[in-house]
Amino acid sequence: MTAANASVPDSPAPAARELANAARTFRLRMAVIDCETQAVLDTTRDRYGRTVQAGAAAAARAHRDEAAVEAYATYLAPHAEALLDAARLALDELPPARHLPGWCAVLDGLAASASEIRRTLDRPAAPGSQAERAQHAALWPRLTAWADHGFIASNLADQRDGQHHQAPLTDEEQQLWTEKAQAARRRGELELTESWYAADGQPITLAYLVEDDDSTVVALRGDPDAPGWQVIGHYAYEYEAGKALPAPVPPGVLRADVSRFNRPVPAPEVSLLDLIRDVVEGHSAGDASNALLGAVQRGYDAGPMIRLQELLETSGQFASALETVQGRQIAARLSALSRQIELLTCEVEEAAEDLGATVAVLPPHRTPVLSARPRPAVDATPPTAAPRAGTTARHR
């Protein structure tokens, strides 16, 4: 398989929007490939997530790798270099901001991936051979780099065609509208609806300012919960605001090394429903004790309570990473809840051990009830009907 890298001489350069759409189409196609692959991989695992059909799983990944290479060759290979050039030009035109060095590193990584993919596609192995499968498997990390981070290049290319915000308010108008919005914020009549970051790294928030049963869309620059934020525009509708305000740039990530397309193999996991069922179907104290211990088990195959604590801790990290006043407050609340879960986990573990130490079984008078009761025989005499209301039974 060979990518069509050569462009026709004297042909017009593709527009930035066309280049950006090529990257978006490739990402969308990769998302479809990933969903289809995960659906197949799910059929190769048991109920706890352990792979039990290794051959079928390997075949699914090989098919995924091949489909990803074809998607890149079809949608992105003819445009990758031009897209990176357009993105670098846009990057040079942006005002200084904290995120620009990171974006520059992303573009360098994408360029390295594109070069490696091009070299491999220019020397394809025999179709259907083991060598071709090895080639495709080696390219998978390069392809997912574009699928995961190509949106930064496409957004930068779009920025060149985007609008440049011109402040529609004079200094006096800005002060007046800021005071109005601050007063509405204090009385609870400033409804925040949407937030994004501009190219200069400043947050912008849309809000509805309510005054005398009338609402106006206002745009705020800065953290609405911290001192110093200002109103930079007011509009009749959100659509009008979107056309006039600085375009949003791609949001950040919580962890820089996380990839949607390279998720780790899921650890074996027992659900809470399974643990509850183990207790309901159990007969001895040990059965219930083991179910409780399963909920608080730590390590690789951690139980649900440990996973819940991990969720709280990770969500707290996310809230803190927002770098807003409310984000820091919520992070503190989640951290406190995580500590409470840790204490509760220890209590559950102690109770489970004590329950297991009782060496007891359920008493026999707790007899089961048959869900399907026996039916009367076909030739059996039907039961005598009860006397009707208002009648008196005769006695001989």
C-alpha cells in the first residue's frame, strides 16, 4: 500500500479548512475502527474482563491495524505535511501563552509520526504476509498519535481563517456592564452557560444577565468566581456572541500520557451486583465475608470500594486542574470524601473479617420457597368452590 504523497505541480494549495477537515475525518474514522474493535474484543473476554480467546483477540487487533493504515492513506497522507505547515504558520502568529510550547512539541511529534508512516508506506510488505502485519502493528502508535492529537493541528489551521475579536465596548461601557454583571452575580441572576479558552490563554464565559425579567447574553473574561473578571461584550443571542468573540482553542488534558486509542487491558473486575448475589445465594458467614472482602480488595484486581476511592481522587485532580476558584473548592471536597471512603473501607474490612470469624451458617428454618409450585394432576378432582357471599351452608 502506497500513500499518494506527490502533489500535482502548479495545483493550488488546499485551503486551511480543507486540511483541518482531513484530520477530523481521519479521527472520526479511527473512532469507528476503535469502537468496532472493542466490540470484538469484548467477545473474547469472560465476565470479569479476562481474555480467554487470545487468537481471536490478536486477529481483531491485526484487522484494526490494517484498517487504521488504510484510513490514514486515504484521508490524511495527502494532506499531513500541508496541514502541519499551516498549523506552524498559525502558531507563529498567536500571542505568547503558556500552552504554546506544548503545542509546538505536539506538532513536532506529529511531524515525526508522519515521516515514519510515509517511509513505511513507501516500502510496503507483501499483502497478507506476516511482515505486513508486523508493519501495521508497528505503525499503530504513530497512527494513534494523529488520532489523539491531530485536533491541535487542525484547530491551529482553522485559527488562521478565524475571526479576530475587536472589543465592542468602550472603557466606560465595559465598566458599566461589569458592574451590572457583578451585581447580578451577587443576587444569583447571572447564569453561566458555556466556557472556553481563547488563543491568548484567557478564559471566556458566556452568561445570561437577568434584569427586570429581561435577559442579555454577556461575555466574561477571567474566572467569574475570582476578583478581576470583566464583561467584554453583550449580545442578543448566543449565536451572535459566538461570531464576535475569540474562537475557542482545544482544551487541555488531565494526564499528558493518556490515549483514547491505547487504553490498557482492563483488569479483572467483580461487579457489586455479583457480590450482592454471592451474599444472597450464600449459606455460611464465610460466604458473606468473602463478598465483603471482595468489595474492599486492593491491588491489580481491586474491588468496587477501592475503585470508587480512585474515582474520587482522580475527579479531585481534575477539579484542581481547572485552576478556578470553584475547581479548587470542589477538589478539597472530593479529597475529604476520598478520605471518608478510605476510613469506611477499613471499617468494612474489619466487619468482614469479624463476620468470617463467627463460623456460623444460616439456621435450617429459613427454608427456600419454590418459585414453580407443583400443579395438580390432570384427572384430579378440582377443589370445592368457596360458598358465595350472602349464602349459608346447609348442615345435615
